[in-house]
Amino acid sequence: MQIVPVTLALAAVLALLVGGPSTPQSAPERQPRAQPARTLPPGSLFATADQCMACHNNLASPSGRDISIGYEWRSSMMANAARDPYWHAGVRREVLDHPEAADAIQHECSACHMPMMRYEAKVNGQMGQVFAHLPVTTAAGQSTPSLLAADGVSCAVCHQIGKEKLGTKDSFAAGFVVDTSLAPGLRRVFGPYLVDNGRARVMRSASTFSPTEAAHIQSSEVCATCHTLFTHTLGPGGKAIGELPEQVPYLEWRHSAYPKEKSCQACHMPVEEGVAISSVLGQPRPHLARHEFRGGNFFMPMMLNRYRNELGVTALSQELDATARHAIETLETESARLSVDRAGLRDGTLTAVVAIENLAGHKLPTAYPSRRAWLHVTVRDGNGRAVFESGASSPDGSISGNDNDADASRFEPHYAEIRSAGQVQVYESVMVDQQGAVTTGLLHGIRYVKDNRILPRGFDKTTAEKDVAVQGDAAADPDFVGGGDRVRYVVDVGRAEGPFQVQAELRYQSIGYRWAKNVQRDAPESTRFVRYYDSMASASSATLAKAAVTVR
């Protein structure tokens, strides 16, 4: 299939900010929501991306850089959504924890990681499956549903999303609408540009899809369909006893200053100007939104690359290297700014205020709750000796002094002021179950007791709806406001001699230590992921911003 020229929106654009790794994705259902009027043969609605690549690869920027849509997509978390070993482990954990809801959990968890397979199954009144389509492979002899599942978040699903229901709660948790009434040869794929009749005929002949101009494909609401997810808390017998906003970056964005300024795509799909969008009869367009889907998930592309043979990865090694590198570059340049203010020394006590500015259009970090950021602050004396350190990273992926990493039943509170190395400012969301115990099990989680993720500019925490509300001590912290946070450090330097160097950095992980360790179960998917994580834990974090000041 050939995809419509210059595409600007895929359904899960932040993914797994992205893309992050993501486990069960919305409230389990006992039965598919819609019963079919007829049974559609597999592959009636969708086609795999290899049919698009023939015409939408071999594209170059004016400087000669390869910006091929297919090549950039295939190393993204969108393309590898079905290969994500953390997702595999997370789904297995939930199924083992809630065996009575196993079918419903797989149906919902495949909705955004294996959307083409799952959508066709749902239309036919069937349940989407996960483990039946693992291990992921594109080898000859695979069934059409398995091939569609393996293709992850692919061209033919995102570019067929219609404008119906977009922006409403019904569209969330993969509630997007694909027109099932049109036959092959008449099916439409949406893009931002009008395609002339001649080129449209060529595309229709080659792919059976007809390119159609549609402004909605450029909207954040398309991304919101798979990046606004609610899970149902399950009680005894698999009965739903509550609902939790698992990840809601779209709702965070909507409550910020950014809806009047930037869409999701504006940040996550960098634009090339004046380039052709097809290598066959292509014509220059004002803008080409690149399909690399830059986000915060640098760690998973690294893992996919290292264990590519086990995971059935088709992207080239250098492509995954570039995806990870671009994610880190984005984190370092576009996520946050840091400064150290009002630093001084009096009577053996050093004080300094670390100020963070959130540059993202949503909370930092956002999306799947395994993600966290934290402050690492060090004070060194005139001889370079550390007289204070809070938030040091450990080789196993844990944070020194963080209560939750040391003990799964506890968590680090939000701080306005830090006085000891055992206090660490961790920006995260923390769930508890119906008994009030801290948990990383999505279907055990019933509410958040902590959500102090750094707010975007324009976010008013006093008027925020409950699904994006600040939770815990940060709600009463006057320095924790839309756009950033300020934390005061008070350090007893004793008899150490200066000048003192105060160094601060904002660190980030897409999969925090406890979230990685807690998926461990007696199951191959769980054991495999923990093995992967342990082998790479020292590379699991990145620095978002740095600042330093000398105090005399």
C-alpha cells in the first residue's frame, strides 16, 4: 500500500513519549463493544507498511539528509509497539494477577499496540489477542492477523482515522473511528494536502487506498485517541471497582497554554520544508512532517537494538541508534531548563534554590507512569570533595536515597525544602490500591497519592480537573506552579572550606527501577524483560538539564 503524501499524525504520537513503554491500556471489557453486521476477511481494512515504503522512501532533504517516511517510522516506538518487551511483561503481569479477566485484558492491551489486528477482530465481534501473536515475526507463513499485529502502529491505521468523536472521551482508549463500509479500492487515507486526480489514480491502483485531504489529521485529537487511557481497577472476580487515568498527556496539554500555540505533531514530528513526499511522481510540498516521532523513550530503542534477534526487529541497527540519539537530543534541548538561584553561605550553612522550567506542552514527565524525573544535587568544597549529594544514580537503575527504590511499600514525598542526602526530589506519579498500598499494577491502582510531575506553562493547578490534578504535598507548595518548580536546598557544610561548587542536574528515566522490577513473575516475558533491564540499567537514565554556581 502507498500512504497518503505528507502525513502529519499517527494515533500514538507521544509513545511511548512517547513511547513509551506501556502496559494494559484501558478498562477491560467483557465483550467487544460492537457486534458486526457482517464478517470481514482478515486484511479487509488495513495493509502493512511495507506496501507504503516503495513510494514513500528514498526521500531527501535539501541538504541531502535521508528523510524517508518508511525508514524513519520503522525504528520508532510506533512501528515497534508490538515488539516492546516491557509491554509484553506488563500484559503478562496483569493477566497473571487477574486471571479471570485475561481475555478482556488482552483485548484492551492490544488496542494501541496491535491496533490493526485488534480493530478487525473487534469489527468481527471477536476479542483482540496479544500472546497468540507473539513472538513477533514477519516470516513467511504468518497469518494475516499476526502480520497486522506485528506492524504495530502503522500507516494504514493512523491515516484512516476519521474525524468522528475526536476530542471526546468516547475517542480515548483507542476509540478512534475507521470507516468499515468502504470496499477495497474505495477506502480513503487522510493527509493534509489535496492530491490531483492523476496521482490519486496511481496510488489507488498500487495500494487500493485513495488519498484524501483532511485537516483533522493534523490535530492533537488524533494523537489523543491512543494517548489518553483510563484503566479500570479490578477487585475480586475481576469486577471493576474504580477507574484510573493511566496516562493523559492530551488532557494535560489541553489545560496548558499550548493549545493556542502548538499541536502534539508540532513538537514530535519535526518539519522539513519544500520537499517531495513521494519518490514516484512526487511534487514538492510546503511541509513534510517527519515520521520519527521524537519523544522521551530513548531507552527502549536501545533495548530493541541490543536484543533485536530475540524480538524480531526489522529496523536496521543504525536506524535504532539514530532514534535513541534523537530522543536524547530532544530531551536535552527541548524538555527543561535549570538554574541555581539565591545561593549563599552563612555560619557554616549553604543555601541554594534550584529552579526548573518545563519546556514541554504537558507534564514532565508525562504518559505511562513508569516515567520519572528527579533532581541530582551535589555540593563540593574547595578541594572538590563532595560534602553533600542528593539523588545520585546507581548502576542498577535505582536512585540513592529514594524510598520507593529501597522499599516497594514506600515512596518519596514531594519536597519544598531538602536538608539531607536521604531526601530526593522525584517528579512522578504514585498509585495505591484499594487498601492504600503502593502499587505499580495498573489494574490494582485505584488512585494517585502523589503526582508532582512538573506542570507545563499555563497550567492552573487550582482549576485542573481531577484526571490531571496535582496530588500530594505539591498541591500546597506555592513554588510548584504552571511552568516549573523551585526547591530550596539547605546544607550544613561544617568546617569544610570553600569556595563551594553547587551542581544540579535534572535526570530522567522512561522505566523507573521499581516499575521494572515489579513486573517480575514466573513467566518468560517477565523474566526476559528483567534480564534485559538488568543488563542495561546503567544506561537507563539521561540528563535533561544542568546548572552550577560557585558560592564563596
